[in-house]
Amino acid sequence: MVVTGPSTAPTVLIACLQGWMLYLLAGATGFYEVSTPVQAAFWRLLVRHTFFATNHGCAFNRLQYSAAFVATMEFNFALGGFQLFLNTFGWEIIGLIMVWITSFMNNRPCLWTWYGFYQVMESFLNVISVSILRRHLMVWAIYAPRFLFSSVFLILNCFGQIVVYLLSVF
């Protein structure tokens, strides 16, 4: 909360409530049971919605640079960069952890797999979009930053997949 600022408290509350409901949905049986791909899509939408609801965007001018100066008396480049990274991509990391906990606690490993699949598909469609629109006038203002953010989201997701695999092996 220190890095994200005071305006994100309602968003955190709503995201926690939605995450709890999705966690309960993963354990539902009978009439309320929802298929695993649909649950993974709901998680994906929750994480992406939280990213945009905290006043972030896939553009460099939407980075919240003030997060680099929080909780320190003097500026440190490494700490400031890390705080800016957490401010920008922290919700993706929290979403990965929440999906993994839901998948692990409800014994649904396919939920984790589908979540990763949706991230790969998002990145793949971004690659196609950027390659089709590479001659567009706004490529550097709109499409390139979106492609960069999608690439970082994919790297975080792949890193999370590797960590979960290593945890399950050992």
C-alpha cells in the first residue's frame, strides 16, 4: 500500500472481494460449478482490471513516477526503480500468487495452466497486432508501449510458472 498511494484503497478492497469470490467459485460443486477455462478467464480479467483500475495504463506517460520517492529521505536509484516496478507490475504479481493459491488449495492445476495460456495468447495477439500495424502513425505512442507492457506481463507470468514448477518438483 505504501508504494501504490492512498487512492487505491477502494480498488484493493474490491479486488480482494472479487478474488475471494473467485476463490469460492473454484471450490464450488454441483449447480454452481464453473469450468476451469472460464475461471481462469475471470482471474485474467480481474488482474487486468485491477491494473487499469489503479490508474495505470500501457503507456510510459501513465507510469506513476512518484512511487519511486515514497518512504525514503534521499533518493536511491535501485530502490526507486524497484518501487516503481512494484507500483506498475505489483498487481500482476499479486494476481499470480492469488491464482496459484486458488489452484493449489482447490486441487485444480488446470486453472494455473489456463491462466498461463491466456497470458501467452494475449502476448501472441499483441505480436500480431504490432506486426500488422508497424507502419501506423501512432506505432510508437500506442502500440509499442502496449507491446512492451504485454512482454513484461508475459515474462512475469513465465517466471511465476517456473517458480511454481520448481516448488512442485522439490
